[in-house]
Amino acid sequence: VSNVVEKQQIAERATELVADGDILFTNSGSTVLFFLRALARKRLRIVTNNAAAITCPRDNSVELMILGGVYRDQSRSFVGEFALNTIRDIYSSHTILGTNGLSLEKGLTTSVYQECAVNQAMIENTQGKVIVLADYSKMGKVSNFVSSPLSSVDIVVTDNKCPEEFKKGLEDRGIVVIVA
């Protein structure tokens, strides 16, 4: 895992955006795992396709619901119709997404095509904020597949190495940028 310190800082800061009783969608990725580890003493329900979340140390007050579906070993995630059908029956308080790339022009991108549909279904069934956790190395990067346009994102939590002009570009598009 790269940029561990930044990901820990982002995760800690992101926990301040959720409240007791929230139901959160989270996707796969290492920054999301740091977020799960950072959650403490909040009564939350996490609904995720991140298979690695099972082994992630977390506070006992956090209830973990793992989406089923087709298991992808490379991304340690569940994808496909089974996962999508389950997501469609749940409305989350917020959605917390990791990403492979965050571009002002292309939006959120990922290297895994099947993850796109899962991320989009989570976003569509979010009642509150869509929150993206992305360290500086993801800024301006474009991966293979569009996961979501920037217009679906409410908040980006990043670190202090995020380029100022990129931060301004996000803010110009109505996205709240929180620097951890």
C-alpha cells in the first residue's frame, strides 16, 4: 500500500463526516480500509463490496454487511448482478468511495470495469453525501473506466499534498474539498 500516512490522515478526517446511526456504502480499495479502521465509538452500519473489510480490525459498534456476488481476487471485491440487486434495496446515509483516479475532465475512474456499476448503484441510492477519499497521487489521474462523473460527488477528502490548482478546480465545480 502506497501513501500510508496520507491515507490514514484522510481516513481519520473522513470519520468526522459520519454520525451515529448512519448506514454507509463503501467500495473496495485501501483508503476505504483505512477509513473502516479509523471508525471508533460510532454506531454505524457499513454496506460494502470490499471483501478485505472482513479481516479489517474495526470498532465493535460498527456493523459490517458484505455484499455478495462474483468475487474478484485482484481487487478483493464483489461485483455483478447479485451485488447490484442488493444495493438497489438499500438507501444509504452517505457513500464513501475510494478511486484509482480523479480528473476534472473525466471524473472518478477505476481500473476495474465491474466496479463502475457497483459505484454507480451506491451513488444512486445515497440519500446524503457522496464522499470521495483520494490522496494526492490520484489527482489528475485517469484510469481505464469511468466510475462516476464529478457532478455526482459532494465532498473530496484529500491530503495537504493535493495541488492547489486541482483543489480550486474541484471547488469551482461545487465540490467541497477537505484537506486532512
